[in-house]
Amino acid sequence: MMNVRNLFLVRVTQCMVTLIVAGAVTASSAQEMDELWGSRVVKMRADNAERGQLFDEGNYAMFIHWGLYSQLGNRVNGKTYYGIGEWIMNRRMANIPVDQYKELAGTFNPVNFDAKEIVQLAKDAGMKYIVITSKHHDGFAMYHSKACDFNIVDSTPWKTDPMKELSAACQEAGLGFGFYYSHNQDWSFPGGGGGPRVNADGTPATFDDYFVNKCLPQVEEITTEYGPIEIVWFDTPGKMPKEYVEKLVEVVHKNQPGALVSGRAGHNLGDYQTLGDMEVPLSNVDGMWESVDTTNDSWAYAWYDEYWKSPQEILRRLVACVGRGGTYMLNIGPRGDGAVPERAARSLREAGEWIRRYPQVVYGTDASPWQHSLPWGDVVSKGNQLFLTVMEWPTSGELYLPGLKSTVGSAQLLSGDERTPLEHETRNGWTVIKVPARAPEKLASVIEVNLNGQPDVDPSFAVDPNLGVEIHAEFASVAQASKSEKRWMEKFGEWKGTVHVHDWKAEGRASFEVEVLEPGDYNVSLSYAGEGRLVWGVTIEDGEHIQNQQNSSHNYQEFPIGWMNFPEPGKYTLNVSCLEGNLDSASLKTIRIEPIH
Ligand code: GLC
């Protein structure tokens, strides 16, 4: 039986609506970008048992975007273009003519590229394989291609094939190795997706020309000349005809029986599902899938982008991804000289040190039986064991696990190899674990819970007595209103997304189920976007009703609605309604219920 999110996603993907909030990036370009990725389907592990062990059990990998565009770092003729740097050539960014762009090869000389150092960084980070751009949308091959001389050996003064060094270094270090390959888009080869429409001699160029003369031979090259390949990561299939994708998948599986084809091959022919850029889901996703994320907000190196993910943020997104049942591939964008930005490397290494102390949280684990994160952190499972990764340490000395129906055999606080037994009890159906006042770890602390049998959990959201709870609209049931996913780009290619409740009718409501342990007053807030002042009402079914008027804007912001009383422990239904104001503009994202300290 497909779980709620997948059912919901399949339906929504089929009719995805992309709304734009930020200025420059037009609605159409976000929608175009979204459609370029093609549809998504659930792929179960069984489908390809002979492939993808490292993917399925390693759960953490390095993505590398490196190319001619890295030299520019988003700056052309002194002007900075904001957004994903690998698109700098494109009309949505600096719109550099093909001939002018090709001249960049003449100055590409990455003397600071060090394959062993990059592989060591991935290893130190706790990553199990590397996937690097062999050819991106610009059409430049970052390996020695015989099919096209617009490549790093034939066209640059550096005349070196970095992929030979990197694949060898990965093998030596026991890491998997794979290639990103832009199979549809090629902005510099006649006939390529988004590329020139005529050949050099002025004759019309077709996609078939590009496919036969460049794409197919290059996929043959990258799957036969660089040793064992873990993944071939095709991207942005757009409207690429099915027979071409079938041919490429066949070539990959023939030349590399152990290799996976990414979820963005097109026509659902990939071996697993690839979510949208920078998307880490809020609820469990079935089957084999990956989140692709980046250490700042751009895949390729962008000189201005110093907004790096901290070690804790990396762990939060990694554990959330693994807790939802997926694999996390995190990107670095080396500079034009081949060096890895220091701050990215530092965050990766520090998160890696933590993973070395708690490998059981990342490797070979299964999703959380709660199917979503918990207020203090997240959970992964392995048989009848649960590993709680606590980011918000409870100063009250009590950590709360709601809805756990299985009985707890034992609970231990892990500190590296040390294990401290923890007392635990059940209270109104909640499991309460007694913890020391101070967290053993700076970034996140781990508690191992051994159950007497397989995990059996009621995944209902619950108001943590210490931290309260934030519930996203994705988990609401709605009436006389709509619920759908929307995605937008803050900067070009920097994706954000949320499920929201919108199209509110006068009687419209979004209902959230919550479990309360400690009765009393709690502060209720809503995060939403809209236009002008809006009046929101929150009603506890068969209980208190409050309402309040707050302002709104096109950015999601959280506003307090007021205190509400939950008279006794138990389950409650909270109904949220938009009562007055521009209801058409009202877009609800979350409800938060917090204890009053
Ligand atoms: C998108 C971008 C592409 C990037 C990829 C990474 O498809 O177009 O530039 O390489 O996402 O996931």
C-alpha cells in the first residue's frame, strides 16, 4: 500500500503548480525548470537487487559540480549573476554566446586540483561514493572524450583527465565513483537540448544528430573507460523522446551491470527516485530515492556564495533524509583552480567526525517508524533498535517519545564508544526517558533504544512538553480549501518548497491531529503568506476557539494567534480557518503549539 505522501505526491506531481514569490525569477522559468526534471515514481529496492547496495546502505555521498563555469564563479565582465553557477552561459543568467563560452577552455588550468585530497575529504566526511559532472548542460566534457574535442584534454592548457585520477583514487580509498551526465541539454553542440539549431555548415541540426554523434558515444566512453561505476546521474530530461532514454539506460546497464541510473533519466526509466533540488521530504518516502543538496546555495562555485551549511545543519538534513528512508547526496563546487572552498570542507569534516562516532545512525539504517521528525530531532531504525538523534537537548531531564506501542527493553546514552544506561517509563502512552541535564555532544547526541520486538508506533503528531510541536500543512486534512505543493526559486536554481493550504472558502478549514501529554495552556502560532491583514481562527474540536488578526506578506512568516487550553492528556483536533481578509491570497504553511515557559 503506497504511503500517504507518495499517493499525494504522485497526484500532485501530475498537476504540479509552481508559484513564484521572489522578484527576478519568473513563474515560467521555475515551472520550466521543474518540468525539465520529468515525473517521479517510487522504485522499490527489489527492482534492482543487483545494483545500488552502496546507495541503499551507504546513505551519504558527495556530489561535485566542476567545469569551465567554475572559472567564472558567477562573474562575467565584472558583473555578478546570482543563482546556480553552472547555468552562467544560459539566457536565464549571463547569456554567453557559444563561441565566446568555448573560449573559456583556453584559460582553464586547474593546477590546484587534487583527486586524492578530494577523495580523502569525502572519506573524512563519512561519504560512501562520489558523483562528479563529466558533462554538464554547457556541453564541455570534463574528461578526455574522443567523441567531441570540446573537452578538458583537447581544449585546455591543462591537458589532464581528472576523471582518471579521481576514479583511481576512489577505488584505492574504497569509495564508489559515478558520473553526472547532461544527456538531454547540450547548449554548445548542434541539435543538443537548448543548443544551436544549425551545424557549422548552416545545415539544420537535429536532436538525433546530437544523440548519435555526441551523447551516445560519450555515455559509452564514461561507462567503459573509468572502471566500476556506481551511478550514472542523468539530469533534466525535459521532452527527450523515450527511445533515446531507453537506449542510454540499456548502454549503462550493459557496460556497468552494477550501476544505478538516476531518477532524472526521464520517462521513469531511472533505477530509483530523485527528488527535486535541495528537497528533503517531511514524511517518509517509499522505495529507493535520494535528496540532492548543496553545501551553500549553488551547485557550481559562485564567488559571492558564503552561505555555507554548518556541520549541525548538514547532520540535521542528513539524518532527516535517512530518517525518511532516503539517501543524501551533498554537493561541493570546486573553484576554477580545482581547489575545494575551505568552509565547505571544514563543515563536511566536522560533520564527518560526528558520523565516525555514530555510524549506526547513518549506515544500513531504515526509516523512522514515526514517519516524520520529532521536536527534539529525528529517529532511524535497525530491526528492533531505534537510534534517537537529539539536536535540542531537553533541559528538563526528560526526553519524550510519543506513540511508541512497543515496550522498551533498554535505553542507553551513547558518547562515542561509551554507553550510559538510562531509566525510562511510560506515562499516558508516552515513553519518557530520563536524561542527564547536559548533552554529551555539541552537534547532536544519540540515544539507543532496544525494543522488545519490531517498532510499533502511532505516528500522530504530539506536543512535546519541553519544545511543543510544529506541524506542516502537508499533514493537515482540509475541507472547503485546497492543499498542494508549491516550489519556487529564491535565487535562480535555489529551490524552496512547501505544501500549503490555499483557496480558502468562507467555511474552509485545515484540521491537525495532536496528542497532548501535559494539560494546560499553550501558545499557538501560524506561519503563512498572503496579502494585507488576515484574521485566522483556531478551534479545538469540542473545546476553545481563538482568533486574531495579523499582517501578511509574500514571504512565509510566523505569527502568534494566542493561548489555548488543553484540559487533559489525550488526542485533540485543531481546526484552522481563515476568517477575514484576502482569502484568495492566504497560504497556510505550519501551525506551532508551544508550552508557555
Ligand atoms: C538541476 C540544475 C542542474 C544541477 C542539478 C543538480 O537540474 O539544472 O544545473 O546540476 O539540478 O541536481
